[in-house]
Amino acid sequence: MKIAILGGTGHIGKGFALRWSQKHDIIIGSRNAERASSAAKEYRRMLEGLGKKGSFEGLDNKTAAQMADVVLLAIKYRHVSSVIETITPVLHDQIVVSVVVPMEKDSCYIVPDAKHMEVDVRDSAYNAEYFCYTQPAGGSAAEEIAQLLPQDIRLVSGFHNVPAKHLEDLSLELDYDIAVCGNDMASKEVICKLIDDIPNLRPLDAGPLEASSMIESLTPLLINLAIRNKMGNLGVKFV
């Protein structure tokens, strides 16, 4: 299967490329074709250094999407509209997968207890940054992407809660559950098989596309928990 990873030069895209490349043909997509080509060469060298082989090619986003069976959107939310506009003319029967999470870094003030009320709460000691889910007007990033895509293009959302650093570290064995949302069961089955291709990942049907907001919003929660409790990179396992 040919898988185009748009945003394939980023951490999450890199992880998917390395993990899938030994069973599938990976096309690294980027707004800059030269950058995509350099990433493809880097990933190939990484696998060769481990005594493994992988199939990589680096192209611009539009060409990558045109050549693929599955198009993975591993991009930032703010780039969704421009990327969809770029690839729409070449979409025909591909399955599009959204890994997009709309979130931003914010800050909060931790109120001191009564005996320390003389301390200014604006002091940096009481200021903490955190990530929050910025729910789109359309309900979720996936639902907004569905509105931007041609009506006959099948869309699935998933992979939101996999730690990027763990995904790209091939020395690690992953043990996570992947919630998959979508309105077309056949498309979800294709993506679930791709999940099965990565050892110890378990695909779970999370319902229709409109359930995506619940899954997307877990990502900033996991990041906040990891940072505040010094827990490293967190994923999801349902037990």
C-alpha cells in the first residue's frame, strides 16, 4: 500500500514513516519537496543503520497525495485549510486520515492558600503553562476537514494519542490503544489493519466521525499530565 504522510518531516510523521516503511511504500509529503526528499533519505539511512530496509520517497504534498492509497494528515491545525486546498484537485478514491489536534499553549494562575495571600498571584512562581483543546466551530478538526474535502472522499480520524517520541524510537515496543472514528466502516477497517501492522498497537472503533472531538481533546490532557507529574510521554491503554 502507498501511504502519503503529509507533514512527514515532523516528529509524528517521522514515527509513522519509520514504523510502516518495512511493509508499505511511504511517501513523505511537505510543502517543500526538497525538504521531503531530504527527510526520506534520512529515514532510509536510519533504518539501514539498524540493519533494516524501508521504502521512502519525498515529494511535495500535492504529488504525494496524488500517488497514495492512504493520505495521512500529520499537520498542525492552522495548516489544515491550505493543505486541503492544495490536495483536493488530485483526490479521487484515497482514504484520508486526520491526526490533527487543535490545541494551544495557555497559562493559568495558581491561587496561593490563605496564609500566603500577601503574595502577588501574578508572580512567576504561581504562573504555570498548560495545553488546552481549542474546539473548532465545526465540532472537531476531523469534522471541519470533512467539510473541506470533496463529499465522495472517505475520512477517518485516529492516532491522536500516540506519543511522537515513542513512535519514532524503534528501540521501544509500543503498547497503546488507538481510537478510530469514521462514518465508513470499510475505510475504518483499512486503517485498523494499518494499526495492526505496528506491533502492540490495538485499534478500537470509537464510533462516527462526530466522536472525534472526545479523542482529540485527550491529547492536551495527556501532555499536561506528563509535564506536571514528570511522567514522561503518555499514551492511552483501555483496561
